[in-house]
Amino acid sequence: MELQSELLKSIWYAFTSLDMEKCGKVSKSQLKVLSHNLYTVLNIPHDPVALEEHFQDDDDGPVSKHGYMPYLNKYILAKVKEGAYDKETFDDLCWMMTMKKNYRPSSGQGGLLCSLRDCFKLFCLFNLLSEDHYPLIMIPQEVEYLMKKISTAMNQEWDGKPLEDLLSQDASVQEEGMSVWVFLNHMGAGRLLRVSNAGAFSLALDQVFLEMYHNVLKRGYMWKKGHVRRNWMERWFVLRPSFMAYYTSEDLKDKKGEILLDQYCVVEAIPDRDGKRCLFCVKTTSKTYEMSAADQRQRVEWTQALQTAVRLQGERKSSLHQELKLKRRVQRKHSQQERSLSASSSRGSQSEELTIQDLEREKERQGQEIESIIQHQREVEARRREEEEKEREQQKEVQRELERQLEEAEKVRSCTEE
């Protein structure tokens, strides 16, 4: 159901783009073409008989979205299988249909900050963060969340003033939220985010797009120990909730393999050896994979990301950001209830969103937690080395005692012979 509801958001844009007269209805010939294209991009076997029977020419005229839904649900959405189609190709089809009709960047805005490719990625992220009712809108809290993610990816501090100014100038945005076209125009004009370099913005947006849209929990280079030759090779790893793939390089052209993850996988740090440091392993039901991270912090980040993936598998969840979005909604609902109670008892209302200081404190706390884990691992490693040193000393002491006993025995034997 979650997959179908997410697909329906993009299909809604495609349907409304065909409603040229804005009457809520689309001609049957256009719906035939739309359905045929959806069959193709979603990799569903075509059913031309059902298509012709459902959209046969008669005197009923155009079809409303409510009239199209029974066919869409039965013959398309019900047959979609997750992972059987290219998600980005599907959304690109719907984007191209709706963009041509609805995207009208203001003069001087369109290409300054957002290229058309950037706009497509923002369109996809908008759908991911939008509310689950139509027409689709994104509320200011989710806009702020996305802007903070992009700011973090650009390694710059989030500046909330542009969004605050926009909300103070346009009360409807605060009350009703933004449509995707309003959102894209504000982004293109730089009214939501201060950006000094469009190239840096595009790179940061791509990083956020991979993380949120493609569910990439972490990616980067690590050394991996082979199972056959037992040698170490550097690989580019891409971690998603259900598997971790590894490639020759970050261009993803030469895939060398993947590690399938499930709730039974175990991820743990292991002692340094083979001249490699910052080691950890992933134990599956069939194999144990050994990796070497760049440093202690990277090892902690990789093990935490892998443990998150294992948890999601155990909870039968396919997306971390869907989970986080639901948590934010619950948090907002609780905050609204608290404000209502506070207002009725004449107490001051609580802020719905975390302040920048709160976020900084949380970031600092997470950093301290990582440092604590690293320090603990260092202490464990130091104790291990100390125990090994003690064991070596004990062995040396035993060896010296044996040598002393041999010398005494040799002296006794010499005296006896004399």
C-alpha cells in the first residue's frame, strides 16, 4: 500500500497535466496513451484487451480521476512489484508530462540556481515529503527539513531567515503549504536557501537525492578481504536497507558483488590484522565479510549504518526516510496537542520544531557518542595488546625457567661423571 500511494502521487501529476481544460476530466484516447506508458515504465505485462474494453469509444465523454482510479488500481497499481522497475525512469516520465504544462520559472530565476535536472530531483523530494492528500502540498516544517539537509550537504550552517521572510510575507504558505510549482519557483529565485555557488548546490542536492530518494544509507571507499584469494582490494561500497553493493570505483560501472542483509546479520568490530586497521565484519547466514574503513570514525559510521539497515529489515521497512517522516508527523501532532492544552490552561505554547541550538546540541551529542565509542574501542584494543604482552612475558619466563633447569641438570650430570 505504501508503494502504491507513492506511485499515485506522480501519476496524479501526469493525469492533471492531460486535463487541458482544467475540468477534472481527461479524454479516453489520452488515458490510453498514459496507461500504455505506465505499463512500459513500471515493467508490467501489457493487457491491450482490458485497455480497449475499459476505454472504448462511447458517448460518455472524458473520464474523471475517480473514473480512472478503478482501472488504475486493478490493472496497474495492483500488479506493480517493488524492485521490478526503475523508479527514476517512472518519475521522469510523470515529471516530463507535467513540467511542460506547469513549470513556468519567472524571468531571471529559471536557470540561475536550479537546472532542469535539479528541478526534477526537487520534484521527487517534494513528493516524498508532501502530505498524503490532494492536491499535493508540502508544509513549511518539511520545507525547512529539506533545506537543512541540503545545507548540511553543502557544509554550511542553515540560515532560516529566507524561509522566515517568505512565511511572513505570504501567510497562505504558512496556513496551506506550497504546491510543487510554488516550491520550485521559490527555490529557483533563492527565496528558500542562500546559495553562493550553483555547482555546489547541485552536488549537495545530488547527495541528498541519493540518500532520501534512492535510500542510500552510506557510500564510500573501503578495503575488502576476498573469499577466494584472501587478498585485500579497495572497493566502492553503496549501502541500502536490503543490501550493500560494492564496485571497482564510484562510477558504478563494474559491480563486483553485493552483501544481502536481513534481520539475522551481525555487524561487529574486529581486531587489526594483515596490516589493516579499523576492521569490522558483516556476518550473514552463509558468509562473513571483512572490511577495513579509512579511520575509526568511518568504522563507527559504517557499523552504525549497517546496524540501521539490519533493524529496518527486521521491522520489514524499506526506507529510513519514510520512517523518519512518520516520526516527524507524530511529533508535530503531539506538539499541536500540547499547544492546545497549554492554551486552554493559559500556559505558554511550546515550539513545534527544534531550534538551531537544539540541533547543534544534538549534533554535538552524536559526535561525543561516536568519540566515546572510538575511545572504548581504543581501550579494548589497548587491553588486548597489554594481555598479549603479558602472555609473551609469561612465555619468556617459562622459557627462561626451562633453560635454568636444563643448566642445573647439565651441572649435576657433569659432577656425577667426574
